[in-house]
Amino acid sequence: MATILIIDDDDAFREGLAETVQDLGYSPFEARSGDEAFEQLRGRSAPDCIFLDFRLPGADGLAVLETLRKTPGLQTVPVVMLTAHATSDNTIGAMRLGAFEHLTKPVGREQIAALLERILSARRETPVPRVFADEATSHEPRLLGVSEAMREVQKRLGRAAIGNSTVLITGETGTGKEIAARVLHRASARAGGPFVAVNCAAIPDELLESELFGHAKGAFTGAQTDRRGRVEEAHGGTLFLDEVGDMPLPMQAKLLRVLQERQVTPLGTNRVVTVDVRVVAATHRDLASMVEAGTFRQDLLFRLNVIPLHMPPLRDRVADILPLAEHFLASTSSGVARKHLSADAQRLLATFAWPGNVRELANAIERASALAPAQVLTREDFAFLTATRDSSDDAIPRALLELPLPQAVAQLERALIAHALSASSGNRTEAARRLGISRQSLYTRMAALDMSEASA
């Protein structure tokens, strides 16, 4: 039975709240001050929840909360702050110290029941092991993924790292094109050289030539000193041209010459600079269609597309969604404050369309982790994902919409079962519990999907 500690010096309110808690099927115990509460907590198991009044004799509620957050064994207990008069200062102060909720007296029975159910159901969730726990811990970019689509990307990237051929990375916004370029650079023989990134879409057309090739003093208005270009800065390393599809046609011709001759001429000079760079370009645009429309040079496309590398959208790599979510969550929380995903949150994330791809997933995890009051993130903590979107097609990955219904359902179910088994280290009883089905139902579904232990 869950135990609830109530700290309040108002005897009538405290006793009434204790009676309500007991009627709801929980075990309350009471204290009139912080000192009395810590005395009662000494030698007993941590409670499942604490109701804490702001105004107390001796140390006030905020001071008591701060002490709780520093006391081993009590640091993660959900604390609900109570006050008769809410102010911005006490509300912000409570949330800053990690309060689960802030309620203004009087508090109704239904409100208490719903709050305790929310708190206790979250605490019953078992943390999911990190699928990428074996990955080397570093701040270097990595292309994480267990899906077949990402395995193919990793394999091709590894092969491309052997040589110096130009690479063209394509994919939607947020799929990780620059991360792929950085991983390629780090895996290549040029890892000791510079990695220079240029966003062709972010630089005005009239400044792009100077940015890439450099200029001499006085070459144009505002050129007060000589300046090396980004191509020259990348000598001995990798030049990453992001959003190359946004490069104007005149610059495309000049870039083509650099790729052919490996030489640049800074603006305002006759000086020819020989450069040793590997060019990696990226775009979210359809360059073949742009060639047909006359907005991108076909000869430049041939030069860039020596080794094509396509980054799949997140909706086409359903098996990666939950492992990536857990990885991002581990990166945003640590130690006793480490947060986890509930089963209902996992289901929401796995079936969301993710139009912003991996970048959107990472941002969603960071937002939910920062604002969630509990250690376990629930579906409600991700309500912002669906708040402004239609709940029909947008909630389903596009790749699944293109399949016949039975195949789409089977593909999603297979991915969820595989993830549950992976997170449970192959323990089918635990996997069934995570999925909210019986062990026998899991066996039946795996047989129907032709999922062996190895394939799962």
C-alpha cells in the first residue's frame, strides 16, 4: 500500500487530507513541521508522495523541500506543495526545486484522487534499459540506430570513409545530414584535419563567393583586410557544404571549377591557391528535379554525387524511435534525477509521424524532460506533440500509410515487440508487461508475426 506523508501545521486541514487519502486506499502519516517530518522519516522507507505546506513553524516549506532534495533516499520522492495564497515567487521557487505540483487550498477529493493516481502510476513504471548503453560515451556526433535503414547508412558511410571521393548526403530537414558528414570526417584519414561547415542557404548570394574563396583587402566595400576563404581553411580536411541546392547558378559554376581543379582564386587577386580538401555536400532538395527545371547544373550534380548517401526520415525507421528517445532522455537527465518513459509515452512516440525527424524527437524529449514533474514521462508530458495536429493521418508514420492495413499494423506491432524484448534483455514475461499484454498473448503475436528469438 502506498504511503503518503502530509506536512502541515493546520490540524483541521491535515487531518481532513489524511482522511481523504485513507479513503482512497492509501496509508497516510502526518507531521506538523519539517523537523517532525524528518524525525518520522528516520528509520522507515521513503513515502510514495509528500504533501508539503508552504507556511510551517520553523523552516518553511521551500526550505524543507530543499532539504528533501539533498537527503539520500528522499531526493526523488514526488512532493506536492500546498498554500493558501499562491504567489509567483513561491510557485516558481517550488518548481525550481523539483516540486511535482503546486496546489492552492482548499483541495477537492477528486483533485487529490487524480493527482495521486498520476503520481503513483508513474512511479510503478520500470525504467527501460538503454539500448545504446554500449556506445562509447563522448561528445562526438554519432549516427545511432538499430533499424535496417540506419544500418545501411552506417555501412555505406564506413566504406566512403576509406577514400577521398566527394559525397552527396540527401534527406529531409532534421534527419542528421551534418552529423553524418562529421561522422564521415572523423572516420576518415582526414580526422586530424579541419572540418569546415558552410551553410549555403544562410549566406547572402553576393557574399558567398568571398566566404568560400576569400578576398584581398579592398576587393569590395567593407573588405578592410585580407581574408582566407572557407575552402582554404579546410585544407587537409573536409569541407561540408550544407544546403548546396540553395547555391545560386553563378556560384555553382565556380564550385564546379574548384572540384575539377582543386584550386581557388581569392576575390581581388590573381593568386591561385591549391587546396587539398574532401567535399561533402548536403541538401534536402531534389537536385535531379532542379536540373530539369534549370536551377541546378547537371555537371555539378555529377561531380557532387560520386558517393550518394541518403538519410532516411524517422517515420521510415520506426525501430529507432524509442531507442533514440531513451538515448536523448539519458543525455538530458542523470544521476538520481534520471528520467524514464512510461509505456503510454512510448506508444505515443512510436506512432507519431515526426515531420521534423530526429531533430524534432530530440527537442521533444528535451522539452518534456525539462517540464515534466515526475521521473517517469507520461503521455500527458508529450501532449504538445498532438495539440495542433490532426489526430488521424498525422499521428501515423507516412511509410505505414502507404502499406495495406494488415501489413502496416504488423510492421508497427513487430517494431514495438522487438523494442520491448530488447529493453527487457529478451525476458518475454517482462516484455509482455511493458506491452500491457499477457505472456501467452505475446507468444501468440510473435508466432503470428513469424518472430523468432533471433529476429526479435
